[in-house]
Amino acid sequence: MKLKVTEQGVVIPKEFLEGVEEVEIRKENNLIVVITTIKSDPILSMGMHPVSCGVTDASEQADTYIYGFNE
């Protein structure tokens, strides 16, 4: 898709931004990069809905249970 650059800049079509509330725009070398930003951190919401599974050391051994190994 080619877009005409006006005095105000370029308008990105809304269908490209479906469900997006905010973007970050950067100029890198000869590229203009538009990155969608996430307002909520998925890591912070990991423990919002815990389940009971009989494991007593999940918080101390999270890597073991998530990745299957212990460093």
C-alpha cells in the first residue's frame, strides 16, 4: 500500500490497528517503525487467578514447573 504524505504526515488505516489503543513510532535508519504497545504487563497478571494443584513450592521453584528444569 502506498500513501500520500501530506503536511500533517501519513494516516495509517484503522483496519491495521484493530484492537490497538496505543502505538510507539520510531525512525530507525531509513525505516519508520510502528509498534503496538501493551498497557498491561502479562507477567504481572500471572498470579491473578491461582489454582490449587497440591504443589507447596511453586513460588520458589517456578522455573522447574514452567520450563521443566532447575538451574
